[in-house]
Amino acid sequence: MRIHDVQNRLADLGAKPMHIGRVSRAWLRGLPLDTGTRHQQTENFLPLTVREGLPELAHTLEGLARLKSEHPAADGSARLLVELADGQMVESVLLPRDGLCVSTQVGCAVGCVFCMTGKSGLLRQVGSAEIVAQVALARRFRPVKKVVFMGMGEPAHNLDNVLEAIDLLGTDGGIGHKNLVFSTVGDMRVFERLPQQTVRPALALSLHTTRADLRQQLLPKAPRIDPEELVELGEAYARQIGYPIQYQWTLLAGINDNQDELEGILRLLKGKYAVMNMIPYNSLDDDDYQRPNGDCIVEIVRYLHSRGVLTKVRNSAGQDIEGGCGQLRARAVQPLDSKRLIKRVR
Ligand code: SF4
């Protein structure tokens, strides 16, 4: 379901744009749809036909994203397994400091070799109303002041829905544009469309390596954009919106934690309007990939930071509970998907 479907339902009930805005703001705050303001009761504002139609609409909107299970972690985050109206499941993550990570697709077609979500392939797009419904759901638990589009899926592969969601969250949702973070492996459509948006979000680019050949192996279905070009495109966008690009680097022991890569990062990012986020891989015992040891991670950060690239370590939220993104869903749907998963893992 898309946001304009919700708006059309309200218009069919007789709502004018100002009425739609009021209902939409209540929805996005996780409140009952007929919530009034401090100065005006709903019955003095919304037409009767709209008020009478709200219970049915509320039922539909609640069905867009239902909490299936919650998995709190020691770091203050909590992974939410969320069921969509058709029974498909995605994950949202309540992050420390009022953040929320949302999913934009069920599964993902990019197929990053270190990602559980990528193993299932793309099952379906998540509609713009389903994306913002994840925010409305999360706000019933906690305040949400920042939304990162880093959950299941590649936002660039569902661009219209994601941009619609960003637009609504940045207006009726009350979230500042710098606190809406569009995360992508890099796609030319993103660099064309984002600068044209009314709400221009912050951008996170998943780099993972400075070598084009290795990137192709690690992110097999990502668009073929060389790391140099990706950084140039990112830099142009960062200067346009006056906000740095966050580069994401999943640290994989023996793969992209070597000296050549560090020199490559310095070559690409020194002097750029950028922050490098090192995300040590969240390995399971029998994984093909492993997390570098703690000393190695500290040394990498110190090396880059001391040479002029602002570098931070970001642990994947809630890693003490169910591993990385996509693992909750994979576990929940295992009886259904197990054959396909096993085939793809091999
Ligand atoms: S890391 Fe992101 S882009 Fe890559 S397969 Fe997983 S969900 Fe898709």
C-alpha cells in the first residue's frame, strides 16, 4: 500500500488536504487517528463522514505493520519482527538515542555475500505506507527522531516508495532531513533523484572495499560504479545538502582489513566531506566470513583517524540477540524458505 492510497481513502470520505494532514500526523506519531490538538478537538475539525470512516481506516493502517515479536538487546536497541498485511515479515530496529532502522524490501536482490537478507533474493517491495507504518509502530514504544533506511532491502531498488516515505516523514512525520538517512550500495538513479527532492535526506554509501573487482565479488548485483566514481558522486551530494556522507564498511577479517585497503581509503576519502563507519562483521561460528579481532579494529580506526579520515566503529545494533539484519526473519520463515536458503548458502 502506498501513501497516496491512504490519502485517497481519506479524500473519498470527504477529507480536505488540511484534514488529511491532521490524520496523517496523528498516524505517524503512533496515536489514534482522531487525536485532536491542544487547541482543537477533532469533532470541531474533522467532517462527520471522515470521523465515521476513521475506525475502518485505523484497522487497515494497523494491519500494515504488526509487531510479531520484540527482541531487546543489552546495548539499548531492540529488534522488531514486523508482519505486513499479506503475512510477509520484515525487521525494524529500535536504535539507542531515538533512532529507528526500517526495511524497504522483503528480501533484497543485491546479494551481498555477507548478508542474510541478500540470501533470500527479492520477495517483494515494501510500499511507502508500509515503510512509514514501521515508524508509527515504533513510536508506540519510544520516541523516534531519526530514521535510517538500512534494514532489509536496497532503497534504490524501491526508489519511488522510499522517496515518498522520506517526504512524508520529513514533513508530517516531523523528522529533520538530516535525520533521515538513505543507505545504498550506490545507484545512478539515487544521485539523479535525491538532489531534486523537497526533503533531501542524508546519504550513507556502502563502500566495503576500494577495489572495484573485490566490490563486484562482495556485492555481486550492485550497479557497476567504481569506488572512485562513487565517492565523487557522494561528495557532490554532500556539498549540495551541506551534510557529510556516511561511508559504510563491513569489516571482514582477511578480506578488507589490510594495509592496501587502508591506503585506498586514505586516497579516496582524505579531505572529503565524509565519515567512515567501520562495522565489524557480526560473525556466527560456522560463517564463511569472520570479524577481525578487537586490537585490529582499534588499530584500523586509529590509523585512518590520525591521517585525516574521520572514522568511527559502529557495531550492528542488537548483535547479542539474533545476529545481523535479516536473521530474525530468516528464523521466523525457516520452515517455508529453508530449502531455498540452504541452496543459496551453498
Ligand atoms: S547488505 Fe543491504 S544491499 Fe546488501 S544484500 Fe543485504 S540488504 Fe541487500
